[in-house]
Amino acid sequence: SENRLFRVQGFPQAVLVQNNLYSLLGSDSMPVYYTSKYSERIRQLLEPNTAEMLGLANVEYVLAMENLSAEDYETIKTGLVYSDCRFGANKTFTLYKNKKVMQRAFVVPNAEQVELEEQFNVISNWSFNPKETVLVTEKNPLPEGQEYKEAAVKLYSPNKIIINVDTEKSGYLVLSDTYYPGWKAYDNGQETKIYHANYIMRAIHLPAGTHEIEFIYNPLSYKVGKYITFATLGLIILISLLVFSRK
């Protein structure tokens, strides 16, 4: 019932779909490779900063059978039982709220170039501060030190996201959505580069000023399919007209 963006972890698939909840893995039966790997490696970690890693991915609520740290998680509801045998029939779960959760979109002052496979190791290190630095895979412009700032998500849909933010200095906008080919980013109408960031996320460089950023999913496969459809439709109409004119 909360009217804001957040993700959940450990929920049954049916609950996600029925209640329109976002999860780290999404509701697709074939999750994106790096997102799936990120989630799996979090479950294997013994470090105490797992809550921070989930929080970086905007995961606010966690459903778990084991007891989670009171320092990192607030207990919301205990004694939850599900009848779905694939999820854990008659096993007892507890709903927790992650105290380390971060917003879906935010601005940080610095970017550091790190190889993609190494990014997870850096993120899982206790000394990494995601409010200070974003990890990217390519060379990037040097920012002027915009302090950490949350960004307002104006529109959020499967194929289009609009974000508004004002920056006094240049920095990097981080969106904790999965990096995936086919997405384009526009800053005040001008296309800008999307960096593969923080192992699974997206980031763009922002100069100082007022910004309306649009992320639009417009893959080449969609364009090709659309043109083929229009061409086929035109051919059908042309053949129909020729047949009609002969009759």
C-alpha cells in the first residue's frame, strides 16, 4: 500500500504478481544474468554488509526463515506461513524492513573505473560507500563533486522512466535498475551515455544544472520488427488492391 518505489527479496512469485511488487530478480522466469548472479552471491556472503548490498539495490523488505540482524533489519511481522510447497510449505517466515535501503535513483560525486567482475568484490567490501562513488566499466568524465542527493522519479513504467534532479555541481546519477541493452538515456532531450554501474545498475554523467532525465527502452530488435510488420502490412494491402482491381 506504500505509494513509493522499493523492492522486496524472498517473496513468492505469486505474491509479487498479485500485489504488483518489485523484486531484485523481477517477475521473469529467466532473470538477467548479472542480476541473478548478484542476488545469488548475496545469499552466499558471510560479511555483515549484506543489508547494505540489498539496500543499494533498493531492497527494503525481506522475507526470511532465518533470524536477521536487529542492527540492520526491523522486524515487521512474524509467523508467516505459506502453503505453496515450491516456496516452503508450512515453514514459518518473518518479514523484515531493511534499515540500509537507498532510493531507486540518486546522485553521487565520484566514479571509479573497475572491471565488471571485480565490481561485486568492491561493493561487498565493508569500506565501499555507494553514496560517495559509483563503479563503472569505462573511462568517464571527471566530476566536480556534487554531494549525494536523492532524485525524484516522476514516471516509472516498464519502457520509460523519467527522473528530475537539480545539481549544483557535476556528478553521476545512479539508477538501481538492471543494465540492459536497448535502453537509451536523454538528459533534457539530449542523448547521453549509459554506464554499466555497480555490477548490475545504470549510471549517467550529469553536469551542473536542472535535469529531466528519460530512460527509454527502444531496442533495435523492436525497430526491425516494427518495420517488417509495416512492410508486410503494406504488401498485403498492395496485393489486395491488385486482386480487387483485376476483379
